[in-house]
Amino acid sequence: MAKRPNPRAIKAARTYTVEEAAVALRVSIGTIRTWVKSGLPLMNSRRPFLILGDALRSFLEDRAKASKAPLREDQLYCFTCKTSRTPMGMMVDCIPQTVKTARLLGLCDVCGGTCNRMISRAKIDQFSEIFCVAFKEGQCA
Ligand SMILES: [Zn+2]
């Protein structure tokens, strides 16, 4: 698993281009673009698009906080409750994401919202013993 990017590698007072941010954090440019899509603020009024060091830092710190609560085997992460929850009826859908990963989707037993967990496809059998898994697209196993 990739090492978590260190927010302290970023200087709060300066601005970064996407390329500079990627170099400073030792991640790919694609990773930075994914972060922008998932909420990292980009100053895109003119080129080159810049990222404020301060914004980048807080983005990374928020992400680290969100992933801090470790999930138990029988839990997914609820986007609404922003914490780990067991899925309603222990029922989840398994949706393949990549050759190696799949997403488990269920309904939060507290708020009824969507909860989610990325798993390694190698562990699908293991999770099938815990959850009632419905396989989507028929290529999950
Ligand atoms: Zn919830």
C-alpha cells in the first residue's frame, strides 16, 4: 500500500502548481487531479492553475482524519454519519473497481444512507462470510 502523503511536506504560505504539489508529496499528477475532483480547491482563474499550500495541507489532514477510524471486519464507512457503521441486514453489493479492488456498498443501519468500503478482490471470500454479498456485473469473484 502506498505511503500516506505527508501534509508537512507542504509549505502553508506558498502556492503550488499541480506538478510541484505532486513532486513535493511524491505522488503522481493524476493523484493531485483526483484530489481536485474530490474537493481540493484549485485557483483556476488563470494558468498555471495553482493550489494554496494552506488548502492542500488542510485537505490532506482532513483526509487523514476521515480514514483514521479503522473499520472492523463487519463495517463499512457511512458518508452521512462520517464514521464506521454496520450495513443494514448485513447486506452489501460488491462492485468491481479495478483488477485488484472492489467496492462494497450497503445501507447504513443508523441513518439509511450509503456506506462504502474498498476491499481487495483477494479478500472477497473473507467478506462473503461476514456479509450477505450481492455481486454486481457478475465479475466480482
Ligand atoms: Zn449513517
